Amino acid sequence: MLAEEIKTEEESNVKQQLPNLPISTIWLISFGFLGVQMAFSLQSANMGRIFQTIGADPTKLGFFFILPPLAGLVVQPIVGYLSDRTWMPRLGRRIPYLLVGSIVSVIVMCLLPNAGSFGFGFGSMLALMFGAVTILFMDLSSNVAMQPFKMMVGDMVNEKQKGFAYSIQSFLSNSGAVLACIFPFLLTAVGVSNTAPKGVVPPSVVISFYVGAVVLIICSLFTVFKVKEYSPSEYALYHGIREDAHKKKTSMFGLLRSAPKVFWTVTLVQLFCWMGFQYLWTYGTGAVAANVWNTTDPSSSAYQAAGNWFGILSAVQSVAAVLWSLVLSRISNQRRKLGYAISLVLGGIGFSSVFFIHHQWLLVISFTLIGIAWAAMMTFPFTILTNALTGENMGTYLGLFNGSICLPQIIASCVSFAIFPLLGSSMPAMILLSGIFLIIGALSVGTIRETLAKS
């Protein structure tokens, strides 16, 4: 149902049930997520490869991987808080932030893969600092662009359709990830060089980022022009709040103190899951190179071939997540926690198996299982949380909840400086540790007690 077709009630603070939205509208709300996730996937699949190519010390990789989640930890609560209090007649509440974030992200995506192309020299501080600054701004802008999609589902979709809506976001985000991950491999297959002078990122990776930037802006503009958010009066009516509720002075720390219990129990699960995936992104390429190609030299053709194969494996993960998202969309509310836990256990098995496998094609099975866990992580936490929230501070709470994604990554990166040497500087061993984290996360699902927001 379109926003202009909604009938308002005489009392603006009386809650009216959110309507069932047409399937097409739910897709339109999330379509731009495909482009945003493509940007994130290009970053996560190639970040370790890029920094090792320009000369980063493998034992110090954790430093560079602290910056993206640190950006998200700061930016997303701010975007949520401000967008809760924003209304632009032609753009709405969340879309202005989506638009600005997408534009900045496109610019930085064109700069990041060129970190080694400005003559700084292999391993030079200037090259590494340029890469660090660009990855920081890429994540800042991508976070600004991504958060509005999650918020619009919370704003516009009712409890009955919300699980389906977040499954669609998972489907679209993983479809974007598939495209992002296979580009370097496909470009190499059609003759684009996959090697470059020492310290320079190969053209196959650079061009992939350019293509991703184009897809990001096109997909985001599609959502900008096709989605009409509820007006302040309609939003207040559907969420049972006063139209001037956004004028209340609220403290983020105060909101955290009054957060529903499910906010914290889901955060516990998130802690272990996101620590596990942080090590995959940091050490995945190196683990594949060490176990299958028997190399740790990032300037070698074998290492770059391993980087391409890791991209293919990331695509396999995303395809599995796309298909599993469709399965998850059919799981009833009563079986949601069971589906969540089983998915994480399968992902833990997938991670752990990487340590033992030395054949590139067998890794396809490992990453299929990892994709199952990823689909659950993209679907269940936000469904469970938004069902427990009122509409008054929806954006702020979702921004704060992003801390359950960012803080685990920061913790994982910081402790990696101690754990990596203890595990013999073995990248495959770090992926085994990821598997252990996912299993613990699955066990933590039992602490969740789902609740619904009070009218």
C-alpha cells in the first residue's frame, strides 16, 4: 500500500496496525542494498589482498581491519539518531543519508584499489597510510548508505512481513556479494592482467572496484526514486507515538539502559559470530594461499591466484546465503531460534574445515556452510530486535545495535596481535578459531527470549 493511500485517524497518538505491503514495495525498499553490499564485499574479499600487495606486514594486518568497524561504531548510531529527527518533503527520513553515503562511497571506491599506484613504493608508510585512510572513509560512507535500508524495513514493514523483508535484504545483499567476488576472477579469465609491479594492485582488482562503484550508485538511485517513506503524521499513527516525539531530548546511553533485554542477548550471539567473520576477512586469502598454493609471498603469481580463488569462494558463500535466505524466509516465528542456531553450527563446521583442507575444490563445501551462517546473521538479529522496538527511536536503536557488529570486529582485530603469534602465525589456524567462535555463538542463541513491542 502506498503512503498516500493511508487514512489517518483523528487521534495521532493512537496506534494503527502497519499495513501489509505489496511484495514489490518490499523489494524496492531493499533494492539499493544490492549495491551497498557489493561495495562491502569488494572491500572484505580484497582488503587483505590489497594491503599485503602494497607491503603490509602480515602480523600487523589486524590494525587495518580495526578501522572499518570503528567507523561503523561511530557513524551508524549518529545516522540513526539524526534520521529519526529528519524529514525532507521530497526525500523523506532515511533516504537523504542513503544518497549522501552512496555518493561519497563511490568516490572512495575508486581511490582504494589505487593505493599502490601513486609511486609511494612497496611497504612505504605513505602507501599504507593512504590505504588506511581510504578504507576508513569507504567504510564511513558505506555505513551511512547501508543503515537507512535496515531502518526503512523497521519503519514501514509490519511484524508479519518483517522476517520476509529482512530475508529479501539478505538475498539482495548476497547477490551483490556474488557479483563483487567473481569480478576479479572473470576479468582475469577474459584477459585482464591479474599481476602488477611489486606494490601495485593488479588491474583485475582495480577494475572490479570501478564496476562496483557504478552498480552502487545505480542501485541506490533506484531506491531513492522508487520508494516513498511515510510522512511524519503517518509514521506517528502506525507506531503509536506523538508526531512531535522526535523533539524529545534523548540520551543514547539512556536508551541503552532502557533497551529491551533481547537487545543484549542477541548482542551476545553477535559477539562470537562477528569475531569469527572478522578473521575470515583478515586471513582468508592468506589461509587459502598457504594451504592450497603453498605460498605466503603476496607478490607471487600463486598468491594472486589464491586471491582470485578466495573471491570465488566468497561468491560461493554468497550464493549459498542467497539460497538459504529463501529457506529462512519460510521458517515460522516459533522455529526462528532453532533455524538460527542450526545455521550457525553449520557455519562453524565450514570455518573449521578450512584448516584441514588442501584442495581448492573441497573448499567450496566449506564456504557453502559458511554462507548458511551468513544468511542467518543477516536475517534473524534484525527481525528479533525490531519486533521488540517501538517506532519512537527505531533508527537510533538500530544504529546502537550496530555496535554488536562493530565491537566484535574491533575486539577480534586487537586480540589478533597476541593470538596470531601464539598460533604460530598460521592463517589457517585463525580460520579454525573462527569456527570455534561460531559454535559458541550457536550455543548462545539459547539465551534469547523473543518479545514484541508494547503498543
